Amino acid sequence: MEAWEWALVLLAGLSAVFVMGANIWAIFDVLRQDGLDQIARIMWALLFFVVPLFGVVVWLYAKPRLTNASGRIRLRRTL
């Protein structure tokens, strides 16, 4: 194998580790949410398994809205 092939293999491996780590973090984050019921937690976990990276991005988008709706954390306006 040439150097550029090794670089592609390394890049693919690192991206796989990143996606797996993001999924594990997202699953534990969903399980720790008090504002979600059991069905919602299961649905989020299934979303992470079916579409891994897209599910994590959607969770990162939806999470502040969930915490703001419960009244515990208020997002500060920056502008």
C-alpha cells in the first residue's frame, strides 16, 4: 500500500470511531434526560441506531428545546 492509501484507511478509521463515540454519548445523554418518557427514549435510541450521524445531529438540535420546555434551563439571548 502506498502512503495515500494508508491515509485514507486512517481517515476512515478515525471517522468510524468518531461516529461510534458520538452515538454512545447521545444514547447516554438521552437516557439521562428527565423530561422524556420511556417511549420517547426508545424512539431516540432507535433513531441513533438506524441513522447514526443524522440522529446525533437531530438530537443536538432538539435537546435545547427540550431542556428549555421543562423550565429548568433558560437559554440566554446573545443579540
